[in-house]
Amino acid sequence: MIIENLTHKNYLLYCAKYYDNPQCIDVLEFKEDLNRIKYIKKLITRFEQKGELKEQLIYNHILTLYNVFGPKHLPRILYLKMREQLQYITPYLIMMNCMPDTLYNIDGEPLVFTDEWPINVIVVERLRKLYNA
């Protein structure tokens, strides 16, 4: 099985290739979905700087991305675009049962083991409170 290389150069083409939203009627909607990654980054930055975690909003953005890219492509996209924030994203992917054991061919890295990704304990605790109540 050959898995195509995902890089910053081919990111948009990769996302367009695997974007599956039957209700999408134009490029603007596709771009709005991709902007969710920027929104997640901003929400995580706010959490890092001010301690304010909007776990439900982050979950909603990730869930939307999951719905349009699926469990095979979403972790690859998030790894490429959010490497610095993996500790905050990983608990969501685990909770959604969307965490693969390995990722292949991302930005020059032939193999990435996801069990080595850090996990932020505060995010885990907040998600447990929110979804196990």
C-alpha cells in the first residue's frame, strides 16, 4: 500500500482530493471548513495564554473536519498543520476513536508513531467531565 506524501506544498490539493461533503456547493464552503484548523489553533493559543479552554467549540470544529475528511485523512492533516498543538488535539482524536497507530509520509517523515504524541492532562480531565457526566 502506497500512501502519498502530504506536505505544506500539496496540502490544499490533498484536502480537496479527500474532501467529502455532498452539501458543499462552492469553493468558499471548502475554504471555510479548512479555516476550522485556524480557529482550533486560535482557541488553543487562548488556552495556553489565558487558561480559557473552550473544549466544546474545539470538539465541534474537529467533528466537522472528521465528517468531511474521515478518520483516515484527518489525523494526517492535523499532524501537518498542528504539530505544535498535538498535546491538545490528541485527546479529542482518542475520544472520537480516530487515532491511528501510525501515520505515513507526512512532510518528509516516512513514519510517525502516534503513541509518542504528548497528551495534555487538563484537556483530558475537561473532556471526561464534559462527556462522561
